[in-house]
Amino acid sequence: MQERTKKHRTDSIDWQVSCPAGSAAETRAFLERMGCRVRDAVDAREVLSDRSAGTLLAGARYREDMTQAELSEKTGIPRRHISEM
């Protein structure tokens, strides 16, 4: 199946904000009232625990909005080998 992975919404902006601990709750409440989705920070090692070649390749294909077949065509690597990763 040559399906592209879903991309993030393009009508939103992602920010990373630091603020004094004493005003964090107030700032969070304000942002949520404004319709913002506020997420707590996550350790990258927790999210990216699987750093295998296949996972990294899938992430790069996602970033470039590329199917396995398109990557195969551009690199000359058979699609079945890409799929096996």
C-alpha cells in the first residue's frame, strides 16, 4: 500500500514556551482559554526510544512526504528492501 503518512495541521503554530514556575498555572489556563492545546514537556529519549534504521527512515519519509515507492525510485534501492527495514 502506497499511503502517505498524515501530516500535522497547517492552520496552527507550535511553540515552546518557558515561564516562571509561579505563573505556569495561570499562563496555561490563559492559553487554554484562547483555544490553545497545551502539552507538558516530554523527554525525547522517552519518545524516540526506538532509533532503529527503519524507524529513522520512516521518520525521514514522513518529513519529506514520500512513499516507499518514491524513495525506491530516487535511491535505486528496491522498494521491498525499504519495506523490510
